[in-house]
Amino acid sequence: MLKLGILDQSHINEGQNAIDALNNTLELAQAADRLGYSRYWMSEHHDFPSLAHSSPEIMISHIAAHTSRIRVGSGGIMLPHYSAYKVAETFRLLEALYPNRIDLGVGRAPGGTPLVNRAMQEGKFPSMHAADRYPQQIVDLIGYLNDATPADHRYAGLTAQPSIDTMPELWLLGSSGGTAELAAMTGASYAFAQFFGTTGGEEAVAHYKENFRPSVLSPTPKSLAAITVACAETEEEAQYLMRSNDLYFLTLRQNRPLPYLPSAKTAAEYHYNEMELANIRDSRRFRVVGTPDQVKERLLQFAADYQTDELLIVSAIHDNKARIRSYELLAEAFKLNDAAPAHVR
């Protein structure tokens, strides 16, 4: 049975503020917990006026404390900015507080502009570019999470506290074959960010599975893909709701990002030129929009193409009630609660 999770970027909706956005995130997470979604991930972005937070690790603790079943994690921590040791300490503490519910998704992207990258890297790593350290950071992170750093490690004997019997699930996030190769080599789980509109995901996941090496993390490969979805009772309504996403990402690609997620009304009234309309039509090829039956059919085909049994759903819908309703319709279509243990239904 196909599992569905959620990736939430905590957009600040037009007419609202960051506090409203954080409350919307909590409301959606609690609905996801109730509806039977598998996991709830939050992203890391810096200096984005339209996004409400840049610290998924803090949000993980908040969301996990207000839910009871769903796995909660980062999608993801931008590891080159940080010490692998500190990240291991933080996520071990989260795992100790919420056993068997924490996911550590990591990526190598800066999560912001070149200016953000310089600010985050100030005074660090003078001998090499931070991203070049990423493969070694992953190896270090795995060692710290498992109390398994080798005897010849430069920090041999160092323990990431608290020392506990369980560990968070480690996922490498990417939109390229390079990350797939690293995930396969280290035996980590792999998540492909298809919602960026990046092609080549099927090949990247296939390469990951074919080259996976069993490890202390997992004896078998585990993958998922994240995709943008808008679901409603009618196709017309779903298409209308997706307009917010269309305009938001159009302005982002044009390097003139909006300071909020626009309402569908604002997006519908925007005066698009022909090039912009063509851009949106091209982007829509990577979105799934429609009624529950239409969306279910496309997601099942998408999962088959990616050879995966789990998808993360990304829904940048301005109206939070409509956003939650979109996830409710999906949960009903896929009978997510039927797969949940009886004590959490």
C-alpha cells in the first residue's frame, strides 16, 4: 500500500503573518496525525520573507509534542552549514524525547542566496568549499548517530549525547544523481525533490536501488519522492487552488520573489504575459491537480515510475482550510487510516 507523508514549508499566506503561518503548520500537522499520514517534514530556508521559519529542528520538537503518532522530521537540515557532531547531538536529543518518531533529512544546498551562504559560513572552513565536505559529513554523522566512529577518526572517542538505544531515520535529500549515489554508498535512505520540477528522478532512484549497500542504517534501500499536489471536490476548484503555487514559483524563478504566498484570487487577477503563461504550463507538468480519483490515479502512476512505496505531498494552498481539506480528500482516497494501527485511528 502506498504511504503518504507531508512536506511543509510554512508559507506565510497573503494577509497573514509568521505567527499565523506557524499556527497553520501545527493545525495541518495535527490533522495529518489524525488522518494517517506517515511523516511530517519541515524545510530549512534562510532570508525568505515568505517563509515563517529557518529552524526545522525547533519546529520538530514543537510538532512532535502536539501530535502522538506521526513521524516528524527535517526536509531537510542543510548540513554544510553545520557541524555534523552538533546535528547528531540535536537529533539524538529529539529521538530521546520522541522515540521512533524522528526523521533526520539532510541536504547539501545552502537553502538561500549566496549572501545567506556567506553569512552562514562566516569564519568557517577556510581550506575548502563547505559543500565539498558534505560526503565526509555524512560519514561522520552516521558514526556519531551510531556510536561507531572508527578508531582512526580525527575525533575518535567522541560521543554525541544523549546515548540512546534508538536513532532517527537518516534520509539524504537531493534532486540529482550525485546524492543518490552517496545515499547508496552509505546505506542511507534517499528522498528525491521532484516538487522542484527537476527531471531525472526515476533514473536517480533506480541508480540508488541498484547500487545500495546494506549498512547499520538499513539492510535494504528505502526511497521516497516529494511532489506538489492540489486536491478538491471538483477539478475546477483544484485548478483554482493551484494558482497560488503557480504565481509564487513564477516570481521566484524570475528572481523577484513575493513576500507571501498569494491568494488564488490575487493569482487569478495577475496580468500574465505569454512567456509567463508558457512557463506556468510547463511547470504544471510536474504538478498533480484534480479530484481525489484523478489525483490518486496520477500518484499511483508516479509511485510506480519511481519504484517507491511512499510519497511526500507538498501543497502550497493559500486557504489553510482548503489545504487541510486537500489532505483529507487524499487520505480518504488512499484509505490511510485503514493502514494505521487501531490504537491511533
